[in-house]
Amino acid sequence: MQITEMEKWIKDFYEMRKWTEYGPFIRLGFLMEETGELARAVRAVEIGRDRPDEQIQEASQLKKELIEEMGDVLGNLLVLADLYDVSLEEVFSSHQQKLTQRFSGEKEQAKSL
């Protein structure tokens, strides 16, 4: 699935459930909640479980949960971007340009060492 297809699918899916009716501050709250769940999933992958009192889970299950949480974060980010009429392509392009400009001098600095 291409980025624009994914953006449209998320937008349609969330609209169908009236999830897009929440304003940007509420949507940002959902994004933060999902980011916390992603952090838990990363921790579980790294140590084999979410909490010390749990048994170690299968790596495949942990990865599945990690992917699901990444999807939840991405879905909320896409809806937030849509609220401001911003595409992921614009976000990536801007991010790429910023990083390229910010770190363009590193090669020259490394050569002088």
C-alpha cells in the first residue's frame, strides 16, 4: 500500500466511525496515549515481557504487538496531519530537507580530522 492509499484508508476508516470529529488537542492526547503503548511494546521486545511479574512471551507475539502499536501511532498521526491538511509526503520531504541541511557539514568536518 502506498502512503497516499494508506492516508485515504485511515481517513475513511476513522470518518466512518466518527473518530475524526475529535479536535486536535484530543487527537494529540490519543497520539500520546498510543506513544506510551508503543514504548511498552518496545520495552517488552527488548526484555521479553512488559512487566517483571509477567512470563517471557514469544518473540513473534511481541513483534506483532509492536507492529500493532506502531500502527496505532501512525493512524493517529495521519488523522492529526489531515486536520491540518498536511500529507505524509510533505512531512517526510520537510524532515528530509531539514536533516540534510542540518548535517550537511559533517562530511567536511570528518575529512578535516
